[in-house]
Amino acid sequence: MQLDKQALHGLCDRLIGKDADAIEDCIRFIESDSEGIWHGRARAMMCRRLKHIALSEVDSDRLITSIFDRFKSGNFSHQFRDMLHLAIDLDRTSTLALARQLSGDSREFVRRQAAWIIQHHSEQK
């Protein structure tokens, strides 16, 4: 899915109205591996807005799978923390379990995100 910044911003704005088509389009965009100008920021904005929408179990599972796959692969941008916030909201237990698993990853940037989850979102808090 190749969209420019203006189109992506428009798609994000459609989430404010909780438009079902916009929700599906945003989930498909989050699932995609597109890399373009503003794509990481758009995913972050979409995730921040999706946190305020009651998602179906199927949609939640799709988002969690996509976010977890990015986390495990290390294929994420600077704005990935917004995606992790959504994953925590959707399934805290599984997100913490994955963070614990990835806390020993060979890639420092993956370990840093895992440590952040464990430190700030552990079940103790």
C-alpha cells in the first residue's frame, strides 16, 4: 500500500469517526511492510487512535500479530513504541511475555524496547 503523507493523514483522521472502512484500511496498512515517507509516523498515529476504538477480537488479533511480528523481526521505526502501547492495551499478558523473551535478543534496539515494556508495564504496576 503506497500512500503519500496527505493520504495517510486523511486515513488517520477517518479513525476519529470510528469509520468501519477506515479501521479496516488502517489495520491493513499497519500489517503491510511498506516503507515510505511518513509511513512509520502514520502507523504510530493509527495505533494511538485505534486505542480509543472498541475493536473486534479478530481485528485485535490481527494487530497484535502484526506488532509482534515487527517486534520479533526488528523491522520497526522510531515510532514503534506507539504500536507497543496498542499491543499492551490489547493483550498485556502476551506483550509482557514477548518482551521477556526478547530481552535476551542479540539486537540492542530490540532489547531496549523489551526492557522498556518490562520496566514500565509489568504486571506489578
